[in-house]
Amino acid sequence: AQKVTQAQTEISVVEKEDVTLDCVYETRDTTYYLFWYKQPPSGELVFLIRRNSFDEQNEISGRYSWNFQKSTSSFNFTITASQVVDSAVYFCALSEAKETSGSRLTFGEGTQLTVNP
Amino acid sequence: DAGVIQSPRHEVTEMGQEVTLRCKPISGHNSLFWYRQTMMRGLELLIYFNNNVPIDDSGMPEDRFSAKMPNASFSTLKIQPSEPRDSAVYFCASNPTGAWDTQYFGPGTRLTVL
């Protein structure tokens, strides 16, 4: 069975600090995808990134960066120079790779990030 | 382009009433997913469709819940009769091919059963 663990329930930082959100996953699949979603206070789920299990290159998008390490089954998310608008719940998710039956997402419990001015 | 559309955005009903939630996926997407989000259980997959066919409904809580997808542009999630413990935010999501693709979520329906 798949499992995603986000051990940090809540994180509070001051604006401009860097912050890393941890994500550890378990799967028996050799092919899988990892995702991060953002849920701001307004409630919608916003897609941030998708990585496949064969691509361990780190990714940077503006102030966001992701570190994928298969050796430790981790897919951590770092926000550099955090801003108040980054305050949200962040979810890490894992997708099975079953071509004939769609992609099932297993979500972690989420990390509530609060960025204080 | 329009994203996933859900209606209503908010629903308040009394225990025992029938509730119908609606979803319009992104045009051209072949897979549709219904999720429920609660504080206690987080985000749970209830059911998903591929090419309008239900593939896995193992997450549907009980017989009071049913979902249909009569065509590629419309799906409903029905609860009959509703109970207070059904209070949650219900999300609909869709993706293009159904295999490993990113799921795009609608804004959700906040359901309150009194």
C-alpha cells in the first residue's frame, strides 16, 4: 500500500526566512509520480509540481525548489525568502502508475505553513 | 480556459435530505475524480471515472453515496439520505489521460448537514 508522510503538522516562520517542508513516501511501484499541491485559506487546491520516479534532478521555479531523493524516499519542498502570501497548507501526494485505470493520488496529511510579517 | 467547475459552492441541508453535488471537468480530460476533505481524515478519494466509466469506487463510504458520469462533461455525487458526519468539503478533479497525469481540482463544495 502507498503512504505519504508529512511529519510537520505546522510550521511558523518570519517573512524572508527560508523554509523546507518534508515529505516521505512509501510505495512498491517502480514507476510512480510525486506531486505538491498548495491549499491557501480560500480553500482551492493548486497544483505546484509533478515529478516522475526516474527523474531525480532537483527543480527550481522562482522561490520554490524541490529535492527528490529516491535513496531516502523523500521529496522535500523549499521556499526561499518566504512571503506572507505563501501561508497555506501544502500537500505532498503520490500517484500509482496504472495505465489502464487512471492515476490514484495518495495525499499526505498536509503541513500548515504560516509566514508572519 | 475554464478549470474544473463545481456547484454549488456551499450547501447547507438538514439530516435526511438528499444532496447532489455537480462537476464539470476540464474539456478534453478523460478522467474524473471525487474527493472528500475533512479535518479527521484529510483528503480521501471517493471514486474515479475513466472515459465516463467508474473504475474504482472503493472509497465511497457506504450505500448512501452514489456517483454518475452520464457524459464526458458532467458528473454528480449524490448523498441520500445525508447525515451530519457527511459534512466536509467535496472536491472534483480531472486529468487528461487518466494515467499519471496531473489532476486539476475544482474549487470544492462545502457541505454542511445539520
